[in-house]
Amino acid sequence: MPPAAPSPGEAHPSPQQPASDAEPRSPGAPSDDDASLDEVFLEGTVVARDGRPVAGVELYLVLPESEDDDGPLPHSTRSRKDGSFLLASSQPGPHTVRLYHRDFLLTELSVTFPAEGARLVLRDGASLEVEVLDEAGLPVAGSEVQLVERHGAHFTDGSGKVTLRGHPPGRYRVVAATPAGEPPLTVSAHVELRGTEHHSVRLRFAPGQRLSGVVVDARGQPVAGAEVRAVPAVLGESALHHGELGPFSTRFYREWYSGSPRPSRSGPEGRFTLTDLPAGALVVTALKEGYTLDERVSPGLVRKIDTWPGVLAEPGSGEVRLVLTH
């Protein structure tokens, strides 16, 4: 399946996999595994503006243009639980360090190697508290929440809330999806984030769509026990990655190729009804061992998601007829 297109505003891209969270070394005392005994070190703590130590911050040296930066960067580390870090350099003197953390803005600081007791302060961004409710107005725990323009998954707690931090000012679309294991539905809203202000928004799911139809063979006889699948028609379009469904494209592709955790099948008369479907046009198909969808005689416009064909359908516009052939 095609991967989701990266967003140009992705929150904190990391040049490489961060270093392990091993015990930091003391300046001037490199281990036996050090690439060079001539390295110098910056030792210190990463903190938020309020002085709170921050764990899991990725620190990278900005290498001079004269150095080869095509391979993995050797001069990187990650802050420990208490915010402490030890960062190596191949030469003493002034350097630039970039700090990445999902809850803060990208921070770039000037430092001098070697040094002990450095205190690196992360830049705050705007924060957004998102409350997610179901159609009855009850909180939804485990809902995946993202800013479409930024990417990066966050999940609501037992109260249906989650706070997204560290975002630059701007206009965003915030979108939430139903928890994993449930039929994938989304709800979204536009928000304006300013400075380092705290904002809040409430998202409430609407009832999912319903779609009914029948599965028959080439002679018009009902086909019972066929699994019926439906996904948003936009899944096969490039516009997907710029819209509300983009952050959850992998989940919809999984529904198309692997089926739902609660599959829908045609009954003895070949009839089926799908519920809790996402809004908008859908592509619908039926699968049964020994059968394939007959694109030539299935009524309606045939649309392919990758190489799998289905029938384009709009809930509320009548029944869908899916024709299978041996």
C-alpha cells in the first residue's frame, strides 16, 4: 500500500535514530567503545522554561559543512529521565546544538565544548487541549488525535482529553479517530494557535453512515457468506494526504486489505447492511473464496484501491449490487 505522504510541517523530524539511554559518561573519561579518545564533551541538563527537567529530548550537533553528513550523525544523544545528557564532539570550541521534543518547539542553541553543568532551555509553543466525545456526549478514551499539518499521534485519556504541546502559531485542522478495534470514524475542527497560549477544542463524533445492498453471482443468484468491505473513496486519491483522513490512511488500508475486526457478511439472500461508515463516497467490494468481483457487470462506477476493484457508492442513494463471478 502507498505510505502516507510526510507533512512539510511535521513536528520534530529526527536526522537519525536517537542514541540509547545509557549511563552518561563524565567529561574527559570516554569508554572503551568511544570512536576517538580525542573527543570533548558537553555535560548538562535539558529543562523547560519553568525549570522542569525534560526527558527524551534528542540533541544533535550541527556539523560544519566541511564534515561528511551523508551517513549517521555520530554526535547525538538523548536526555535521561532527570534531563541530564552527555554530548560528544570531535573538537573543542563553539558549536550549535539542535534539540527536538514533541512537546516543544525546535530549539537551536549555541554552546562551547568542553563544559560541565550546561543548562539548555527548550522553547515553548502553543498548546491545545482536545476533548473527544461520542455521539451521546460521553468521553471517548483511546481516541487518536492529530494535527493534520503536523502529524504525530496522541491518545485521549479516560476523561476523553489529551493536550498537544509545542506547536508554532498558525491555523491547523485537528482531527480525532475512533479507538483502535472500532470502525474507523473521524471528526475534525479548525483551530487558530497563537504564541504560547493554551487553547481548547471539543470534538464530537456524529453517527456513522449505513449502506445496504446485495451480493449475487453472474446468474443473479444470491451469494451468501461473502465478506463485504467499504472504505472512503478518497483513499485512492492523492488528496487523501492533505485532508482529514490522511493521518489514518494506514488504518483504512488495513480495513480494505485485511478486513474489519467485526466483518460484515452477506446473509442467505445475499443481502448485507454496513453500519458505522465514514462520511462521503465509499468504495465497496465483496470477497469469497473461489469468487472475484465482476467489474464488467457490477452496476455503478468501478473504482480501484490500488489493484483491488470495488463499486463506488454514496450512502443514502440506494442499494449497492455487487456481482461475483467464479
